[in-house]
Amino acid sequence: MSLIFSKMQKHIDGFKSLTANKNVLDVNDVAQVFIPLANGMSTAVELKVNVGDRVKVGSLIGHRNDFFYVPIFSSVSGTVVAIEKRTHGAGQIDHVVVENDFKFEQAELDTINYETASREELVEFVKNKGIVGCGGAGFPTYVKYQKPEGINKVIINAVECEPFITADYKEIEDNVRYLMTGVLAMQKMAEAKEVVIAIKTGKKLVTDIMNKALPNASVSVVEVPDAYPMGWERTLIRHLEKKEYENIPSEIGLIVNNSTTAISLGMAMETGMPIVNKFVTVSGDALKDPVNVNVLVGTPVSKLLEITKLNRDEVVLINGGPMMGNSMETDEFVITPNTNAITVMAEVVTEAISCLRCGSCSDHCPAGLQPVRIMEAYKSQDWDEVRKLRADKCIECGLCSYVCPSKIEVSNQVILAKRTIASLDKNRR
Ligand code: SF4
Ligand code: SF4
């Protein structure tokens, strides 16, 4: 049974036991990797290789060239054999196809010591290693640390609040040393007095591992309630700091980064290696053998489904967790540096009934929105009302649909409303 903790969040069933106690499976036997020329949803990427070029693990393949610089690297050694369009969250986009020679030769890779490097050198290192937020959108990490003025605390988000996902905790279990190296570098880049690592209550093994590895008294571990979406940074800050902010946490002296991002940074600092492989949870009720994999960036999801196998024909394939992920129409899309989960659920067709005006969706929306009113405004194409109701603030958490007793897909309607006004307003400019 689910327990309501307070408005704007909810305990939901985790289904974490499907993968939590299994060993992580290494998956690096792919004949070809397909490296997307994208960072998050941005496809403004300058290509740096040609068909026929030899590359190594960690070789530069291209870089984002719009507002941000984000390099993109090869995850294998071998030969570039094609540049082809494939499905990605951002649409049909170019991917660099590298034929794996299975030698895993490494490019020349520089390392850095957070104690001897200056703050500016660390930020530059983070930028050049292409470290991005590993918890979802893939936002470039160095951007958060460019201006440390007024920052007093870094919060490391190890909450992992979405159902089914256990990859973040597996990463911490295996790589706590890298986590602490990354944490100390983040503290130095932010010039912050304090670092707090937030973890969900009841995760004794991982909490003990982190507490034992704490480097000094300025870094601590705090437990937060097992509620969704506690891992969303606004909810987490509301809980830990009892504060609100308008746009970004730095307005109130905070920087938030995911624990896997800190691990990726620590690993890059000690080994020189950018994010070329990821721990990914492949789980869901439509899989015979859910598992966490340590997989090369650029591996097609179809390869992972061959391992986990489906237990039925009609499924919903989700890039991410079941609440915030995006459903995909094909399994040809690939693992990227910010993938943390692939979820495969049984397709359930539920008959929605009329809205009961119960207000539950509004009570639970962590962004403080009124989803039912946005849905109605969307249906009547009242775009001014959609704007007034701030559909743009929806974080696409899915909680309004989850709590709706009428089984209405409220979040889908709100997300469509959000996208419609974004596109109308873009065309107006
Ligand atoms: S999906 Fe959007 S509208 Fe629905 S609860 Fe989450 S933030 Fe609120
Ligand atoms: S939760 Fe569902 S039934 Fe209740 S007000 Fe929202 S849309 Fe209507």
C-alpha cells in the first residue's frame, strides 16, 4: 500500500528488488557502437572524424558547438565505418558508427589532482572531459561551477527516487572512492564550505559504505524520506533547506549534482577517462531477467533486451525510469552518457473515467501546478490560460497521472500543453 507523506510528494512502490541484489553484468562485446552526435536534446555538434579514421577509447569524435562546449568521445577502439541516422530522444539524428576491434586501446588521457590544481583548472578539466549530469538531462557540469560567488553548499543527489532504478546505488557500492574524489573537486570548484550527500532512508548498505569513506568533516551523508520525486532538485532542496528558488539553486547558494556525475568526475580525474561506459538498470515487469549492466556508451538497447529477454509481446519501452522516462517506438536507440535506466513495462490498457474534481493531481504536483486545469485549458486550446497556469514549469514527473483515481493520463496532457506553448512562443519570436 502507498503512503502519502505530504502534499507534493508520494511514496510509490519501488520494485527495486528486481535488480538490487544481482551482480552488475559487463556488456562490452558489441561489434559496433553508435555514438550519437548530441548532448541531451541539443544536436548542434561539430564532427571531428571522417569515415575510415582510426579511433581509440576516449578519442574525440565531435563536440557540441552552440551555447555550451561538450566533447563527445569514442567508447571503443576501432575504425569509423559510417555516419548514419538513427533514433534518439531528439529524433532521427546522426550517429558515428565505430567498428569495435576489441583491443580497447586508450587514447592519451590527462589526469588531474584536485589538491594541486586550481579551481579554474578543475573547471576546465570538467569541461574538456565532457562530464554531464548523469541523472537525466545531460546538462554540462562545468557550467554550474563557472561562477562560485555566493555558493556555500554542494548537494550530491543520491536519492534515486524513481521505481525500478538501482544503477546509482550499484555505482556507489563499486566506486565510492571515485565518488569522494569527485565530491572534493566539486567542493573546491564551488568554493563551498560544505557538501551534503542525500540518500533515501533505509539504504543501510550504501549509507554505511559512504559514511566509512567520508574524506573530512565538511562532507556528510543525510537521509531523506522515501518519497517521489525526492530526487528532483527543487523537492530535495525544499526538504533539506526549507527554501525555494526561482530558476536555479545557485540563487540561494546551492549547487546540486547527481552522485553518478560525481563518480564520473572522480574517475576522469584519476584515470583520465571520460564517460565511455555506464551502469544502467534494465528492468520492468515485462522482462524475464532484469539486471544492472555496465555497458559501453553507444550500445543499442536491442543488445540489452537480448540479455534480459521479454516475457510478453505487448510492451512499452521507456528510455529512463517509468515515471520520468520517454517511451520509445524502437529498440535501436543507444546508451548515452546520461542514460541511467531502460524500463520495459507490460502494456496495460485502462479505461479512464470522468474527472472527479478530487484535486489529488493538484495536491501532489511537486511543481505546485494545477494539472487538471492545464489539461482542460489544453483541450479547449486556450493557450493564454495554459501560459497563465505555468505549464512550462511541469517537470514531467508523471505523479498527477499516478495519483489520478479516474486513471486519466493527466501528465501526458500537461506535457503536450507545455510543448505546444513552447513551440508557439518560439515561432512568435
Ligand atoms: S507531470 Fe507535471 S503537472 Fe503532473 S505532477 Fe508532475 S510536474 Fe505536476
Ligand atoms: S486527480 Fe484525476 S480525477 Fe482528480 S482532479 Fe485530477 S484529473 Fe480529476
